[in-house]
Amino acid sequence: MAVQSIGVFDSGVGGLSVLREVRALLPAQSVIYFGDQAHVPYGARSLEEVRSFSHSVVNFLLGQGAGMIVVACNTASAAALHSLREAFPRVPFVGMEPAVKPAAEQTRSGVVGVLATVATFQGALYASVVERFAHGVTLLQNPCPGLVSQIEKGDLEGAETRKILERALHPMLEKGIDTVVLGCTHYPFVIPLIEEITGPDVRVIDPAPAVARQTRHVLQANALVSEDSLPVEPRFYTSGSPQSFSALIQQLLGETHPVHQATWQSDGSVLAMD
């Protein structure tokens, strides 16, 4: 019988924005989530380091019973998606791609803001998307330094979080953006604050719903869709504090779930502790 679990991973809680949409479309699908909070944020690290982390995390998720992997992290997708597909040719992967294409199609002013990490902007994946889809569109980029860390603290609307977003968005607004692309899975959790700063005339594009639809498509194509009808509780692991991660799940998703401890070993592998 085909393994039916979806493995989802991110450097921390950002991938929960993708998990939320996947579960809305596929409530009966078994999901295993890993937040690598021991190494958060990925966005400030080298692509080589993130690639190494990603390969180890995928090995861990496959060992826990995942049959496909959602790389719910823009930085990890930029750094590792190509090499992961090469290293695990029998495993279906879905990754994150900055939503430049829909932004370019929908913008009226021709000026689009992109909020993403430094590593995402440096990756070949982003460069490829820009080359293919951003003709005739001005892209204004900002890495929002410190924003992922604020969201990992659960600070979604405090003074420092607001300051980071205002520093990024005010210059973009002055140059006429009418669309903002969220190129980091953490950022959907501050959409209300982004919309407060930009006002109602600026469209904010969250890629998570499109990623969820692609996940469903890949499951169907690989005959991995669960035939059960009852919702299945996801299983959560973190390399950080399970208690802190559980509290963030409650804050961000409005749900209560146990979180299991996983630790990095000296050989670079990940081991579940319970």
C-alpha cells in the first residue's frame, strides 16, 4: 500500500501557513511537520548550509513515513529543491516559488514589491521566475531583516515588527506599488499588519493556497491521496523547544497539538526523541 503521509518542513513556524492551506484542501491526509527551530532563520544562512539541513530533514521525514515532501520554506526551496529532487528521485516534491507571475499579471501600476529573505533573492529559482515572468514590470525587493525572528517570537503586530515592515513598504509605496508578493512562508502571519500599512488599494499575494493546490495535484498524480473521510491530526516535530512551538501553533492556527522533540546528531542527521 502506498505511503500516504505528507512531510512538510520549514526553518520554524512559517510553514504552518502552508500546512493550514494543505489541511483545508486535504483534511483526511496524514501530515508530518518539522520545524528546524535550532537553525532558524534559514534566510541569513548560506545556500550550502541550508541545502545540507534540507537533505537531513527530508531523510528524517521519510523515516517517519512521509511519501511526499512539501518544502514549505522559500529559502530551502531556493537552496535545495533541485538537489533534493536529484538525491531522492522517487519522492514527489512541492516547493515554494515567489508569486512573481500572478503579481506581474495582476499589477495595474507595473510596480510590484517583493518581501523575501536574502537567500531567496540570491537563489537561482528567484532569478528564473523573474526572467520568465517579470518582463515590463518593476520589482522592488526588500529582505525585511529581523521579521522572521519577530514572527518566531509570536510578535505579529508589535512596535518592532511594524517598524521592520514600514521600513520595507514605505519606500515601495512612494514608488507606486499596487501589489506585494510574500516570498517567505512566515510572512502571511503578518498580512493584517501589511494591509494596515499599505492600505486597501495594494493587493497582497500569499502563495500558500496555490502551493496547497499543487500538493493535491501531485498527490493525485502519484496515487497518494488518502481514501479516508475523517480528518487526521497532523504530527509535529521541532528541533527547538516543543513547549514554545506548541504555544505558537495555538497562536497562529488556533489549535492545540502535542509537539515532539527531534535533535540534530553529531553526524548531521536528525533523530526523534519521543
